[in-house]
Amino acid sequence: MLRAVVAILLVLSCAEARVDFAFSKIYDEYDFWGQSSVTLDGLCADTCHIYASITEESRNVASKILIQTSKGFISIADIADRISPGTGGMKSELEISNQPTLTIVNGNAGLAAGPLVLYIVNKAAPNFESAEVYEGNGMARPQAYTKKNTITVMSAAPFTLRQSPAAGGSPVLGVRAGLTGFDAVSGGYDTCVDVFNLKTAPFPGFTFEINGPIVTLLYDYDQYTQQPGEITASVGISNALQLQKAGFFASAGWHGCSAKMFYKSSLYNYISPTQVNLMNETPQNVVLNVMTNADEQHAVEFFAVPTGETARVFQTNSMQLKYFTQDVITSWHQDGIVQYYFMVRYTSNIV
């Protein structure tokens, strides 16, 4: 255990923990721990938008991490508080133009930092003008608020995202989801996988537990005109998931993009064993598709209830498991190895 703790601290304390995408960068607390200042070149040379999320516990330190603009300094806490009234938690961006080098200063004693997410995206990004960005702590986007096909939700703490069933009953609704900002979910420039993709009628809604800082929903209005039901979010995850028609769950900080740093936070569990329970009242046909880069010693283990079937999965980009069962228990011990991950997408015959 001590060896795992030392290893994880060494990894997390490295400078430049940020995740780099083609048109954006996502920063976390470890980018600012021990750093008097952090600079970013190029992304705001023409125009960029900046969004932030913090926790109440990290508000004090976030208020002393300051972005230098042409008009003075603005804190990450101030940016996180930019919520448009009457929108159910939609964020207002900080726009910066003509600033080739962006400087972020850490004014905390001991150069401390706390849980935060800082999302900086260039105007050339896909969905830059059209995406809605929401705070995951208390989001309540009304049904058919606006017809936007791209909705991003971000939170400094793991959070649960829910969409109610689509209104109208019969029209088809199509939506896919990725664990990135709005600029990377469309694919192309960044090689990122969808964690969810469902087109069906009647659309049953969904509940996602996001074990990371950000998720983007992309609605397919080119083929389907149906708008989503109410979308809500709240801080916290349970790892006790009700079986749905389709869904996913993943290890902390995983984003599904190749050759990139993982998201990091002091709120993520890298050391203690993880268990996710996928549950239902009656047995159903369930298909799991598993991705993991963990070695055999850290294999992802599955146990079906009540059939007693088991599986151990390691080092695979795609392994399919099929069960007719009531519950599936997924167990994993990351043992402090931050670069290990797993993700499970599943489908079932639930209507």
C-alpha cells in the first residue's frame, strides 16, 4: 500500500498534468500544485473561451488562482460562478482575444491547489458557437429548453447525469456521449471513443455516473427531430447502477482518447478496490463490451448473479461478455497505477 501511495503521488505531482486536445486543454489541480505560474501559448492568440468548475471546499484556493487578461486578473472561482440566470445551470464563458500567451498565477500559500476543472477552447473548435456548457452541481436543463445538438456538462467532483424519457412517446431520439469537451466528441482531430450511442423509440432516458470532470452529449437532429427530456445533474456517484437499455461505466479519469494524459483529481480513487454493481429486479440478456489496458495482475473481474458466471479481463481493446442474469458485479483493484484504466459499455433487452 505504501509503495502504491508513493507512486501515485509522484505521478500526480508532475507538472503539466493537463489533457491536450486539438482545439482545447483541460487543466486540473495538479497543474497548479507547487507552481507559481502556468503559461499557455497559442490557444487564445485569436479568441478562446474559458469555463471552470470547482467544489465548495476548493473555493478558497480557487479564488487565489488567477488568469491574467488584458483588463486585469480574474480567478478560477469567479469563472466557475458564471452561470446564466434561468437556464438551469448553463455557464457563461470568459472570452479572451488577442492574447498569444495566457498566464495563470497561483497566489496560494505554499502554492496549494484544490479540486478544479479548467476548460480552455479555441474558436476554431467544432461546436464552438453552438454548444451549451453546464455546471454538473445542480444542473436542471428543462425539456426542450433550446434545440442545441451539443451539450457539455463539467464538474470538479464526480457526478451523476440523468435525462428523463423523451416526450411524445413514439418519436426516435438519437444521442451519443463522450468523456471530453464539445470540441473533441465529434471525432476526427482527436481519436476518442463514444461511451454511449443509442437511437431508439420510445427513448427511455439514461443515468450516467461520470467518474471524471466532463461529458458531452451529441444529439442527432439531422435524422431525428425529437428533442431530449429534462436533463439534470448532481455531484456524487454510487457505483450502484440500475440496468438500462444501454449504458457505460469507467475507471476514474478515463476519457477514451488515445495517447493523452488521463484526467486527475484528489477526489478520484486510484488505490482502494472498486466495485460497480449493475442491478435489475429480473434477469435480462446483457451484453458487456470491455476495454482495459490493465495487466493480468490487475484484471477487471465480473461476477453474474444469480448464475455465478465469472470472467477476468485484461489488456484488450474489446472483449464481449454475454449473460442472462439479474445483476453483474464488476470488481477492480487499480493499486495506485494511474495509467491503468477500464471501461464497460453495455446493452440489454430492457425496453
